[in-house]
Amino acid sequence: MNHLANQSSPYLVQHKDNPVDWWPWCTEALDLAKSMDRPIFLSIGYASCHWCHVMAHESFEDPETAAYLNDHFISIKVDREERPDIDALYMEAVQAITGSGGWPMSVFLTPDARPFYAGTYFPPRKTGGMSSFTSVLGALNDAWKNRRDEVEQQADQVRSAIASRTSVGKRSFNIGTGRGQEFLETAATMLMQSFDGKWGGFGPPPKFPQTNLIELLFNHYLISHDSQELMAASLTLDAMCSGGILDHIGGGFARYSVDEKWMVPHFEKMLYDQAQMARIFAIGWALTKNPGWKQVATETVEYVLRDLHANESGLFSSQDADSEGVEGKYYLFTVSELREILGDAADEFIEHYGVTSRGNFEGSNILSLPKRGDLTRTTELEAARQRVLDARYKRIPPALDDKVILEWNAMFISTLAQIGFMMDRADWIAKSESLVQFLENNMRPGGRWMRIWHQGSTSQPAFASDYAHTLDAYTRLYEATGKARYLASAQTTALQLLDLFEDRENGGFFTVGEDQEMLIVRTKDLFDGAIPSTNSVATRSLARLAKLTDSRRFRESAGGTVELLAEVLARHPSAFPVLVQAVPLLSAESQEIVIPGNQSDLIDQLKGRWFPNAVIAFGEEYPSPLWSGRQRGFAYICRSFSCLRPISQPSEFSNALDSLL
């Protein structure tokens, strides 16, 4: 047994019986590398990563490979979900060295943790132009012993590259009227140039959902009324919910599709994807009233609350791609299996979900919708779906990563509060409140948030991404409930975010707090990817909070990030879709909607709508100019705290809201 048996991460524990003498990332392992003058082999992955499992079976469980690693390297295993700071830092090294990235991540470091060589998956034998893992180990060991100067020079160059890739210089920028719309328009134009007009999405496969790009198109459509932008966003949603990336039986989405048609997924399901997918389909429904999209959002939420949640804890991180050692086996069906489950009801089900005797994936079937967007189910079809789901639960399920991550839980709480209000689901709003109560009770010892909770214990002080998303969750909870305590918690969280992570000299937010371990470079998460960047979410959340509270400090901190990124934002706004959508909230382009008290007939007019460039305040009052001179029984629509005349009639208020969209 190596040094991983007592770790809190399920991913690390998976490797406790490897013959590789694994260490977790710790001072003891780093000191050992220095004292023995050995390079470090750093392997980064996560519990539901298919190719991580493959490399583990092929190489880390192989006695000869393990023996070579143990004789010549200090081997460190990291869960990227537990230590996103280490993951982000060394992913920059992988991309700088190879031009691409992914997991498993394989990085070779000097004893002082500077990377000098990196890659992702290495096969056990040379395959298709890929060097074998053992040959890579041999070459690097030889270089370390016989060409140390070259290794040291390479390590210095890579460190410099990481520093340059994760920092930008501060530029002056005036956030004036029209600049937010200007950025939105430029970004929307760029997106339309990369739009796949046949299958939806942006760019070639592998295809990721990229929900923030879809949201940007929806947002700009409200301004431009460009039918092509609405078409692009709508086609993408329809294509995704028709392909195999959606679990048509149990709800929820896989992480990405390996093909252009969204048909063949990488089958792992991540909590952060469910948060973003439920939200974008709910937004699409609010704009178009497409009932199928509302169904998809609903079933995605139901999947999370059913399969990623237990015993009133927080929400679990992910489900694996593999079951019984086979990728996707849990989700696949043959014609004969379906006929055995459904009997006479099988024909309609088989036709609706495109099932064939030949299959579409290794002789079996990934369920999909041959008629794109045909989400309507007859009573008989819905009953059949439930029977297939019940039968599937009797299979051996994919492994569950049951650690609770603050960042991802906050993302889902934010979604649940937003779309619970939007779709008039009081039960979802109540659930979002109970989830945040769990986080407060279990993941905030001494007032400082922790990133990980697992089976009753917390670990790892939270990073800026955790704080940014928690701030967003509190702000959205206030807007969904009208309860002032959530706004007070948002302000407390925002102040901690600024105190621990803000770059007060140049603007923006560092990944690691001042009270945390400092790595070889103190990086900033700047670009929006599968998860919105820390700086984008922090800026959007602080901008919303500033509008609700009229806090100068929050507004200036949000503006500082925009100033930091202004030059690159102007040239490549589509790389910052969340940040681009935050800019209007910092200018006179946005609105405040205020309803003192709980005037239900007026509040109800807000439901079923999406207000990307407005904040909502109702219910309990709190210190803010928003409430100055406001009377109960009226609704107010304001810009920069200057309001139109009060409105008391629901129908008139509804018409006024229509003019905002």
C-alpha cells in the first residue's frame, strides 16, 4: 500500500493499492524529492475520468512500470477537483509544451516543482505515433542524470511561459453607456462565424455544450432581434437534447460528445454540467416557451436531486463513464433487451429513440431522437421510459464520486434558485435553501469556507472559484426569495473574496488566497471554459451585488477585472462570454426591478421571464437606495436608481417588463 489510503479524495483512494509508491501533494513528498535529488512525476485526474482509469490499469498497476517509477522518480497523485490550483497551473505547462491539454495529465517536475516535460495519456506501448510511457520515463530519467543543464533551462522557460499565459497588464477602460452592448455584438458576430449550421455548436468535434456561448447569443438577441442568432442558439439546444449526450432515460447530460452530431458522448456526468445545462434550457424556455426545453431542464434537475444527492447532504460531484469496466455500458440497450423489458410496448419506444438491431455504438444503442427536437412523449411512451429506467437501476451502476465540492454545489444552488423562480417551482427554491444551509453548517468552520466535504469531514481551504460561485448563489437566492439574510451573506462572502484573493494593484482575482499554499506561480483564472472563469463569475456576481446594495467597493472591484482584461476583451470577447455579459451590469444599460414587500400579483409577473441585464429586489428591505421612498403595492423599474413612475396594476407591469426584453 502506498500513501493514498487515508486521503479524503475518492480518486486518490482508487489508487491506494497501485504498486506505484504514490504520494499526495504534500510538503513531505516535495522535500523527499529534494533530499533524494529526483524528478517528480505528477499525475492529475479525477474519479470519473475514463482515460485516467485506462492509464491506471495499463501502467500504474503494472509491476515493472511501477518499479521503474519507484526507483527513479517521486510520484505524486492529485485530484484536479480537490486541488484546482495545482491542476490549472500545470495544465498551463501541458498546453505550453504540447499545444493541447486534457486528463489524465502527466507532468514531470524538478524537485522544486518547476515543470520541464508534460503530456496527457501515454500508452504502455508505442501506438499511432505516441511514445510508450516506459520509453518516456527512460528518456526523462536519462536527461535528468546526464543533461541536467538542459532540463533546468527547459524548466525555467516553461515557468516563464506559465507566468505569461496567466497574467495580463492593466489597461485603462471607461465603462460607459453602450460598451456592454458593443462587446456583446462583437462576440455574437464572432460566434456566428464558427457556428455549425447543420448540427449546432461552435467549432469542430469533440463538442462541448458551451452553454455560456448559447446564453450570450440569447442575451444579444434580446437587443438585436436577429433571427439568425436565435436560430443558432435554438438549433444547438435542439441538437444537444436530441443526441446521446443527453440521458433520455434518466435525465442529465454527459460531459461532451466525441462527434459532430452530439451522438456519442464521453459518458461521465459532472455536477457542474448539470447546473449549466438546466439553466440554459430554462432560459431557452423563458424566451421561446418551447415545452420540450422546459422538460429537459426539469429532468436534469430531477436527475441531480435523485442520483447525486443522499441523506440530506450536499450534492455529489460526478458519476463515472464506466461500469463493469466498460465505458457507457450502463446506458446502452439492444433491441432484445428493450423487448424483454417492455414487451408489446417496445415498438413505439424503439422507433422514438432510434434503436436498431445493428446499433450505433459497439453493437448496442445510445438512445437518441431521430426527429430532432421531438421531445413530446405520449402517455404510453412515458410509461415505457419509466419501466426502462427501473430496469436500468437493476444494473451495476457507474461509480459515484461522493465528495461535495463547494464551487459546484454553489453553481447548482444558483441554478436551482434562478430557474425555480423562473419556472414557478417553490419546491426547487426551498431545496436550494436547504442545500445552502447544509453548506453553511458543514463547510464554513470558523467563518472560512472549505472546498471539500466528504463523509463528514472537510478538507482544503476554498479557492477564489468557490467564493465567486458562493457569492453568486447567495445573490440569486436573494432575488428568488426576497429574504434579506441571503443578501447579508452575499456581502460577507464578497468581502472575504476581496480580502483573500483580489489583486488590488492590477485588478482581478488570484486563484489562491493569501492564507493558502503558494505554488511556483500565483495564477489567475481568466478565460471562460467548460466552467466559467473565476474572474468572470466574480465580476458578474460583484456587479449584481453592487446594483442591489449600491456598494462602491464591489462596483470598483468588478470594474477592476474589466479594466485588467479590457484590451484582450475588445479583441476576443467570445473567449469571455460570462465577463462580456457582466459589463452591462456595470453601466447605465442595466435596470433594477423593485417590488416592496411580497405583493404576489406583481411578483408573479416576473416569473417565466429572463432578465440578464437587470437585478430583482422584492420582499424584505435592507440598506440600499433601491428602497428609498418605495411604497408597498407598487412595482418600480429603475436605471441607476432613477425610476419610472410606480406601477400598481399587474397587466401594466407585465407590459412594462415586456419592453425590457
